[in-house]
Amino acid sequence: MQSRVLTFESWATKAKWFEYARSHSTEIRFMLSDRSQCQDPFFDLFAPKVRDRQPMITGLCRCLRNFNVGDRYVYVTRLCREAARERGWIGTAGRWYLGVASLIVASVEPSHGEAARRFSPRRYVAAPAVTPYPPGLAHSVEPDAAASRECCIVHPSKNVSLTPSQSKPDDWRKHYSEYHQRQVEKKLRAAFCRFEVIDGREALAASFEDAPVLTDSDWEDKTPQVMGRHVQDATAKRLAASIAEHGSIID
């Protein structure tokens, strides 16, 4: 078993994404969700009840696939200066992060197609209202479960990102096709996870206003990255505890 700290890009990571999310709160309900049409990690924030959540790591954004039951993945998101300013940290030097989730791998499916069979149709994203399975699974040639263009960031090419007001349907479709091709070529698997529970609270801080402030010093002065940095279990547990302080109570 291992513990990693990983970054992911939320709506608070880039200035223009943050501005768009702030002015489109209906379409962007959760600032600290993955901004992609195929969310990886997937936190299942639209689940009807806390206990119904089924978070996953599917490898679409990082090509991770060597999952082991019991592994811990602590996700943090880096903030743009505008988001940091809103949280009151703009006067400090260095990088700004929010701790968002600590996931424990519970089981692993050998493919996205097998993983999709474990789900029933319901709301997994802001739009469409109902999809057959979560957006992080891209085994189908058709974007059956991808978040709609109106509630995701599209990347038409490397280092270029488009908000919904900038992207076109063809951009959205092309980006999904790239995700689909990636999961085919990399033979991606899907890690079904649970949120770590500490003192009766789940380690998921979905609120931008409440999520804990973190810096590099919180994970052994290792600069986090999308592929993750291995950290000691004690460090990971401390991070998970700081996130769980802002999480929902598990009945």
C-alpha cells in the first residue's frame, strides 16, 4: 500500500476558469470539481446522499493504472492568484493549494467498460441531468456520459483551454475523442474508491470557501504534481484529517 499527494485542475486553478465559474454558478455547481468533461478524479458530488457517493480514479487525465486496494490518494488543487486573493492569501509568497479529498482504493475494475456496468442512470454532472454512468469513463466511442460543453473546460490542443463561452461543439467532441483513444491505447482501468473517514467525517472538502489551505511544507516540501508524490503514511493521514475537518458527517 502507498500514499500519494496529487494535484488536479479545478475551476479555481486558472484565472479565466475561475472567473467563468463565479459568473455561471448554475452550470458550475462545485468550484473544486475537476473542470474536465471526463472528470478524473471523479468525486460524485451530485449523489443524492453522502453514503451514495462512489468516487473513482480512472486514469484519463494522468494515465494512472497501477492501483492497489488500500492505496491512498490525497488530492489538492492549485489556485490561481484571483482565487487565492478571494481566500485572502495574495500577500503571501509561494504556491497556494486547497486540500479537497483523500481517497482509499476499495476495488479495481480491469476496464472502463466493466466499471460502467456497476452504475445505474442518475445525475453525475451538472448537465446532462441524467447519464448512464460517471463522466470519468470513456470506453464508448460516443460521449454518452461526458459533462456537457456548457459545464466543462475544453482543450483543443496542448496548453490551450477554452471556457464554455469560447468553445464550439466540434472542440468538445474532438476532446472527448482524445480521451476515448487514450483509454483504448493505455488500456486504462478504474479504481473504485471510498472517501477516508476520520472522526465521523468524510475527507471531502467540496466547498471553495471552506477547504483547508495547504502549502508544499504540508507534504514534506515536495512539489506536488499530477502524477503524484509519494509521502509517508503519517503525512497523508495528517492531510486527510485536515480535509475531513471540513467534510460531511457520516451517519
